[in-house]
Amino acid sequence: MAGKRRNAPKPLSSSRPQKKQQAERNDKKSNGSQLKIPELYDLCVMQGDDNARLDNIKTWEERGALKEVVWPFLVGNQESREFVHGCHLAVLFVSHHFWEGSFGSYSLDFMDDETTIHAVLKALFLKTDHKNYALQTQIVHFLIVALSSSNETLCDAVTQNLTGVGILHWMPDRRRELELKKSAGLRRKFTDSKKESMWLVQNVQRVLQLLEGHTEYGMLLRMKEKENDVETMTMDVPLDVWNFLHRSLELLIDLLSASSSRLFLVTYLDSIHFGIRARLAVGNQFAIPENLRLIQHLLGRINGLLAFPIEESTKKHLSKVDVVSMYHSRATILQKMAHRHYPQDLQSVIYAGVGLLCAGQQQHSYLQRALIGLSDDALEKLLYKMCLLPDSTDKMTTRQFMLQVLGNYLSIPPYPMDQLRAFPLYPTESMLWDHSVIPPSTSQLRVSQVLALPKLNSKFLSFQDYLLRNFELVRLESAYEIRSDLVNVVKRVRPLLRQSALEESEDIELTTEFTGWSRMSLEMDKPLTITEVQPPALGQTVSAQVSAEVVIDLERCGDSIRREWDEIGEYDNLFLVAIDASKMSGNPAPLLKDYHLRHGAHKMWDSDNAQKRVPDEEDSTFPERFGITMVRGCMVLNVRNGAGTLLSDPGVQVPEGEKENTKRIFKVVMDSAQYELDKKSENGTEAYKQFNLVVRRHGRENNFKSVLETVRGLMEGAGSIERVIPPWLQSLVLGSGDNTTASYKSPSMKEYARNTVGVNKPGDYLDFGDTFLDEAHLRDSFDGEIIVDGEKSLKKQKDQARANFKIQVMEEGSDGKTKAVINGVRLPFPEGVPGNAVRFTPRQVEAIHSGLSPGLTLVVGPPGTGE
């Protein structure tokens, strides 16, 4: 049935005889003279069907055609007619190689010719079909790989061609003039540039056209779909279009995540109101198809990066006070413009406090109420005078859009640290089974190879950015493991709906019972009880602490399992699960092919295995199938038995009469941030009484909360990081510095050592300890003039005692010619200590010398090389 559907995808697999025949043809070609670019282009791009071309790309990529054939051709034939074909092949091989997951950051280091790189980028940007979404997706993927590579020449060329100063030519005129007035240096750079076609500008405009419905695909991306419309909608939009959107948004995220490429890009995207237009196009409510929901998550990450607190020109991180002051100054500008042009109509704006104007973009905010009496034309002219709109002739500008533009200009964005404080540390049911947040482990269930996750690459905007990315990744990684544990437990306990007639009346009570068993979970003996809610601390918005009690009974547990539960102590984490068997669908896991259509994944399934089902660990419908209504985490403070005796303190003696008591009362702390969110929900905190299952995890797998709290604590004190980390190391950690300056040999490092207290100065004696086996070993390890205890040459002594050495390395000379002078001093060797027995090589001794000196030392090598 699905195979006959309109636009249904074809299986990827091809028959073995066809593969064998194609491989034989390729072998015959390779056994002769080296394959030429026209022949390779025909095999990989022009001839055969999609499967045959994919096989050819894989075959020639594995044979090293990119490095051995394509790149040498591009270097030496930039004027050739086949140069564009060679560029296309390079994109195909890189995209396929990275898709296979075997690309390292060093894999493109052979692309070291800067002239060729610029020629390749120019050909890809100007001489390819911009309406071919499949090709443009491959080009975008190539750029993403290039930006993440360790090849600085390639990375800088891509950044310069994508986000150079030329992008300012494509901004609205009034906004560009406003930006140029801020810096004389920027004006000079802009004057020296000329307006040329910018591929990134065209790419951004194409993305907006697709999202806003200005293409042949109409309004499909922004329609309010129903359940029965999802399959038709997602199949009508080609897979190439979805991939293009996902990859293009990923490229924007990568460019905005690096300080070297975001300077002009942030200004351009803000001038065309990219974030506002995209948000209005896709809506604020999460969509049903995962390919569209993934776009919403990617756009959310872009909006967060656009508002990230950093000074673009100086690359300095902005404090919360700096951010608030910046937006308050914008409100002052609005008040001055209103006083100049609309003194009677906007008195409520002119005389309002800046805090009211910057309060937010809520539907009934003070700013929106103050602008009710202002006509659409007057509002448009006001925004035009503030350089927020390009001109006043665009009749497509709606009042909603103008209010969004003004609100985005004035509203203070959430500060990252405030977001983390109000962010729950424990995952919930809505997060655990959302594949656009926690992607499946297998690519067969993903709507795209693009993930809405932060990347830990080599470049960061600030230390706050570095910590924030780590926080998100640790949180999502732990949530993935928690989801697997919960699925395993719920399947084992086998919830069942039981109905029973009450003795006193004829009413029937429906209850959830567990007919199975799991050693990692127990049914709660009593409903959860909230015992204390402490008021928020000064300056906070969430409760300081929310305490509760969880009661279980170990009567049905054997001795070994009872001991495991009794090992739970202070600071251990538990999970509370609410299961309502009356809401269980009872359905099996969906078939892979049905799952793909249901979530708009456009995936290609194997017709021979059409009945394969989605694994329970990866099934987003698992909560519906087993009736899971709520999941919350908590941390144990203490444990008592039924008699009230404290069991969690070490050394507590349990009275003899209480040893058979199987009741366990856990005093736990709920997540305060999640508790505040639950209070505002429809059912409030009364839903906590529905918890009926307690789940524990192994201790070594359950330390995620302490890790997240540590990262959050570091972010709270991130301002002190700049005082703790040496200045020369800060830029290296963020990926914006020159690695050579961290060497102990660099002039800047020597200058830092001379001017810093507590750091070994150049020319100080360094204690090498027992590094050297004898004096001969010392002399063999250094070049230059070597003086040991005043002797320039080695004196042969048969019974020379073992000694430790202190070494001083000096540079002497004049007229630009220097030589190293090494002064060594013998120290007594401690008695009864065997000492080092390895005769280190000069290279290893240099590593030890670097480690003893100021600077950064990184020792890398395969096993057995003496790190």
C-alpha cells in the first residue's frame, strides 16, 4: 500500500548482481590509466539511477578519489571547462564521507591551496543551479564540514566568502548607514568593498520563502494540520526540500556560534528580521510532523544565538547589567522619537518607565496597550524613522509584524544564567519521548541527519557559551539513558487495569495494578505527600526547597534486593512515575514504515522487512501504549523506617524490634523549577498524588544532577573565570587564539613569565628530579653548550653515583645569532628510592622541559610511545 503512494520513496538497496557488475566496470577503468574528471563525473552524477550513482560515489570515495584525483585536478585546472564538475565531485565525496561518519577534523588538511579554495567556492556559489535543492543541500553540507575542520585556510576562506563585509551591501540602506556610523574602521572596510552576489544572502532568502509559503509548495509548511492530514502533507513536500531547510539552518547555527563569522551575519539577519519572520511562519506551538518540529527547534537555537549577550565588535561577554542597560537605552530612543513626532498620541510611551517598555512581548504588554491608539500608517512611519523598517512603501507589512519588530527591539531577552536557574534538572515525560529534543540512537528513525543539539567544536563565543553547551549536552545525554531505564522498568512491571466492586455500594472502582516485577522499581505504598515548600530566596523566582515523602514497602522483596534498596542514601536520585492503566492504548509498537509516514520522516524501508517494528526504547508513542502520564525526579535527603528510626546516617544502630520493619520513608527534595511549572499547569500539584511507581538507578549512572549543578554553579561564577584562567590561555580555550603563543619558547609567554608572580622566569633553574639516569644521558638530551657543575665536557667516572639534576637553559649571542647554554647542577639522590629507570629520548625530555616551564603542554601519542 505504502509503496504505491504518490511520491513514495524507493528502497535504497540494490541487487547484488548489479553492484557486482558495476564494481567490475569500475575495476576495469581503474586498472588502466587514471580515471579522468569527465568519466568520474559521468559515473557519479550523470549515469544510471540514484542507487547506481550512490554506489559509484561510495566506491570512488573509498579509493581516495577526492585526494588523489579531484583535488589535484582542481589545483591545476582552474580555467578548465570541467572545473565546475570537479567542484561538484568534491562536494559529493565530502558530503558522502561525512554522512558515513568517518570524517575526522583533519580529513581536509590536504586542501591547503588558498587560491584553489576560493576558486572552488566561487564556482559553487555562482555556477550551480540554485533551484536544485539536492545539490544546494550538498553544498551546504560541504560548508558545514569545512567550518568544523582543523584546516584553518579552508575555514577562513569559507568564513570570508559567506560572512564578509560585503554582506552589508544587502542590508536596508538606512540600517546600513546606522551601523557604519558606529565605527570608522568599518566604514573604511565597507568603502573598499563592492556589491557582489552573496550566496548566503540568497540561501537565507530561499529559506524564508519556503517557510513563508512563497514557493510552489504553498502554505504546507505553516498550515495547522490535523492528524489525518499529516501523512499527505509531509509526502507532498519533497525530501530534498526538508533536507535543504534542515542543513541551511544548521549552517546558520554554526556561523553564529563562532565569533569570527557572526559579526556581520548577526547585523544582516537582524536587519531583515529573520527571527521574527521565521517565528511567524512556523508558529509558536510545536508541530506534529517531526521534520517541521525539528525546524522549530533549530530556529529556536538561532534566535538564542542572535540574542546571546556578547559585544560583537570587541567579542566581550556582556553581564546582565550591560544587557539591561543596552535595552533601556533603546527604550529611551523610542521615547525621544515619540516625543518628536507624536507628542500627543504617544504620551503613555513618552512618560513611561523604561522597565515597562522593555517588559516583554506578551499579547497584552504595556507597550502594545500604549500603541492601540496609533494608526498602522503612523506606526509604520515611526519604525521607519527608527531604522527598524526599510521604507514605508511595503504594503505587505501587517500591524502584527510591526508590533513584533518593535517588541523584539525593546524586549530584554532572558539572560542565560536566569534561564538555567529556572530550568528543571530532571527530565519529564514530554522531554523524554520527544525525538526532536532527544534523537533516536538509530538513523532509521530520524527525520534528518541534522540534530538540534549544541556542538562541542573548537570555537566558542565565551566561557558562558562553553558551559551552556556542556550543560545542555549532559542533560540530554542523561535523559536518553534515563528513558531506556524507564522503558525497561515499565515493560517489566506490566501495568493492568483492574475493576472491583465495592462492598458498601454498587460503584465500580478502576485501579492500576502491576502484575509484573522489576528489581529497580517498587509500587508506592502511599501517595506522595508534599511536606514543606520554602519561599524563594532573595532575588529568585522559584521556591528555595520543596520537600516531600515517598513511602514504599520491602516486604515482597528478597534479601539481596532489600539490601540494594537499603543502600539508597543521601543525595541519591529517584524517579517517580505515574501510570494510569485506563489511558493505555494497548497497541504494539508501530511498524517502521507507518512510523516514518506518521512523523513525516520520508524514510526508505526495506520491502523484505516491512513488518519490522520500532524498538520500545525509541518509540515516541511508548507513554500512550503503557499509560505513562507523568515522570518527575527527586533527590533523597534521608531514609527512615516505619518506626521513624533514621537509617541513612552511617553508624546508626537499629533496635532489635525494628529490624523486621519493611516500611521505608524517603524524605526527598523535588525539583523547585519543575514544581513552579507544575503549579501553573491545568491540574496543578494535585497531579503529584497520581505517582504510583518509584524507580531507582545504579549509583554510577545516576550522578547527572551533581554534574549539572556543578556546571550551573560555574556559570554563576563565570565572571571569575577570567580572573582564574591566565590571559594567554583564555583565547586558546575559546578557540580564537594562536596555539603557538602558548609554547614556553614563544616571546609572549616569556614576557608573561617575567611579569607574573609565582611563575618560573626564563633562565630559572628547573628541577628535573630523577629524569636523567646519568650525566651522559643529560648531555645527550640537549643541543648547545652544556655545562655541568662547571665542567663543559663529560668526565668518565666508573663509580659515579646517581644524582638528581637542576637545569638552567639560557640563550646567549648577538647580531641576531643565539645559541643555547645549558647549566646543570647535581643534587643528592634520595636513599632507598629506585628512581626513574627509563632513558628518555631527547623528544621526551623536551616534553618534560615544556611541562616544567610556563605555558601549555600537550603530550599526544599512540599507546606505548611513552606519554
